[in-house]
Amino acid sequence: MAKSIWVCGACGHVEAKWHGQCPGCNEWNTLAEEAAPARIGGGGARGGGSGGRARAARVVALRDVQTPQVERLQTGIGEFDRVLGGGLVPGSLVLLGGSPGIGKSTLTNMALGNLQAAGRQTLYVSGEESAAQIRLRAARLGAGALDVPVLAETDLETVLATIAAERPEVCVIDSVQTLHAPELTGAPGSVGQVREVASQIMRAAKGAGVAVLLVGHVTKEGALAGPRVLEHLVDCVLQFEGERERTYRTLRALKNRFGSTNETGVFEMHQGGLVEVLDPSARFVGEATGKPGSVVLAAMEGTRPLLVEVQALVSPSELVPPRRVCNGIDRNRLALVLAVLARHAGVGTGTQDVFVNVVGGVRVDEPGADLAVALAVASAARGVAASAGERPLACFGEIGLTGELRSVAHGDRRAEEAAKFGLSPVLSAETAPTLRQALRAALGSPAAAAA
Ligand code: TYD
Ligand code: MG
């Protein structure tokens, strides 16, 4: 009884058995296992029609579509609720991705604990840890977390049956890669399995109105990176990131059908679980060194301004080509900034290693970070501190390829945030039209530095 089919990820070609090379498009290793579609009333094959017997459905103008008022489920973790767009929507499917050890189980466990304490029905399904291990963690997270019903199981059918019997309002599946759909032969975590597990859970969740938080690991190799294949299937994709060794972690929405993708939550890992960092700017500015190679970037994290310290180190290299190492910014962006620095601002780093780090494990993926990276590198290269009087220098702005500075969104809010911490004036496209002028304003003239 063949219950599965093999579908090519590149061309959609369908095969009854596995092939290394797709007979449709000749690509290698693109066939992934899927459950064969159920045949209804002896109908045709995949996507089979009904032979022209179907009746046309009635269509309505969007204006006349009824929108039920849904009450969102508050997880009681302010930063988490804000990233979700105001809490969990009943019946929604949320994918929470992140590398192992980042705190996904901790966050979901805490959320369920709060919901359970607020009188909601919850269920924590774990395929990774035993009930005893989950209890050990929950004991660190406070009383509410211990009241959460738990199921340690990897068999998808058992999990679905338990959800149907328990009828929770919120359910966590930790993780989607550990569940196993028995009708597919692939190993748990393989692309076909992950897709099948997620789609069966989605059907069950939508049917019963259960809000499901699917936890998924993101691996560097990408071989078991199931979450990427689920992005189109789920309502929200949340990414939990930061460095495991550091205490700061950021939670951001990459996709959200019920809210903005601009929101970011900042957390710190403590003895008793994750703690929200309500004013991250204060932390980061307080820790800023103000030494050569350090500047403060007035960044935007979604709709919130955030001050973070950007540090650079420039040192003579023995390698050809020299090292370019960065944390928290895009490598290509660093290459661009270094090229503009060399070509338009007289700061060459061709024979030097350049290291750039956004402090605290924060990631800034916006063009507004260019100026801070450039100033940090130039300040490190010249050994001159970029400061505004006693305080570290705050800046933001995009750098153009001809060496000009460009305005970025929310300039006023960034400047306000810097002013709140006494870091004004702020260096930006409004105060310096070119990178060369910005360098002069921040570091003085190169001749004076050399002297
Ligand atoms: P975990 O939530 O298990 O990570 P994930 O599910 O993403 O793999 O926990 C991550 C790390 O956090 C773990 O190594 C232990 C640490 N931790 C604390 O420091 N304090 C705590 O209260 C808890 C629960 C975990
Ligand atoms: Mg975990």
C-alpha cells in the first residue's frame, strides 16, 4: 500500500518512488517525500477534478465579508505578545525558529505557564525531552509553569489524538523536527516529514481552533533546516536569535498575518528563565566604552528606536586577502562600507584585518547602520575616539556609493532616543552631507591625528 509520493522541489514532478535525480528537470536530490493525496469518490490523481459536476460557489465583495472579533490570548510576556501583534490569535499556527540552546523551550514553557495560570487550557508536547526533564526546567520558571499539562511523544498520530481529546486552547509542539508521521518512510526532521507533520497539525489546529506554537531548530548546515520549508504554511514566523553564550536574545517576526513584522522583543537569560529587557538602550549605552573603535548607533528595531554600541578593531594582517569578520551586521554591507571609506574618505584597510561587532549579540539589518560601521572602523584605524565631548558619539545614516550620506527612516525618533540618553548632537545625513565630512566632525582632521 503506497501511501507516499515523491515530489521534486524544483519542478514539481511527481514520482511513485525515490530517485536521486529528478526525471523531470534532471536536478539532483530535489525529490522529497510527501503523503499521497486521498482519493475522494474514486476521483482522478493528484489535484483531481470532479469531472465538471461541481457547482460554482458564490463570491462576495470584501466589504461584505464578516470579520469575527477574535480575542487574543495574552501570553503574559509583554515582549512576546508585542512581537505577535498583541497576543496569540486562536486557531493560528506560529513557527518559532532559532538555534539550539537559544531559549525556545524556556520561552514557550513560560508562556504556557502564564496562560494556564490565567485559566486557559494548554498542552506542551515535547519530542525532545522527557517529562522529567521538562519538569526540571519548569521548576526554575515559577509556579505557573508546573501546572502545564505535558506530553512527551514523537508519534504524530498520538499527538493529534491527544490534542483532539484534551482540546487545549494553546498547544506547543517542541519541536516540529522530532515528530514522526508514520505514513512516510523518511526520518523525523527530513523535509518531507517536517512538511507533513506541520500540515497535519495545521489542519487539526484550524479545525479545533487551537493556537499552536511550533518550535523549529535552525541548523547552520541547512540539511535539517525544516523551518524554511514551513514558512509559507504558517501564519507567523518568529525568529529567536542572539548568541548562546551572551545573555541578550532578540525575538523578531519575519512574517505575521496578524500584525507588523517590525516588532522586536529583547530578552535576557537569567537563572529563573527569560526576563524582558524593557529599556535595552539604557543597558547598551551604559556599557558603551567611548574608546577608539566604538560608536553608538541609533538604530530602529521595528517601531522602537534602539541605541546599540558598534565596535571595530583594525590590525595589520598577515593574510592575503585580509580578514573581514563581523557580528550583527551583514558581511556585504561591511565590504561596501570599507570600499567607500577607502575610495571617498581616505581610510584604506586593504592590508589590515577588520573586525566589527554589534555589542550584546544584537543584529542590525538596516542601511542606517552604515555610518556607525564606517565611523567605528575609521576611529579604530586612526586610533582616535569618536566622541561628542565626554559622551560616546551617536550616529545613524546610510552611505551611498559616491561617498554621500543618505537619510533613513525615523530620523527624528532616532535623534530623540539619543537625546534621551544625553548623546546629542547626533551625527547623520542631516548634519553631514558626506562621509568625509562626518569623519571630520567625529574624529577631527587626519593630519591632526597623524601629528
Ligand atoms: P532552552 O530553552 O532549552 O533552549 P532551546 O529550547 O532553544 O534549545 O534553554 C537554553 C539555555 O538556557 C539552556 O542551555 C539553559 C539556559 N537556561 C538558563 O540559563 N536559565 C533558565 O532558567 C533556563 C530555564 C534555562
Ligand atoms: Mg528546546
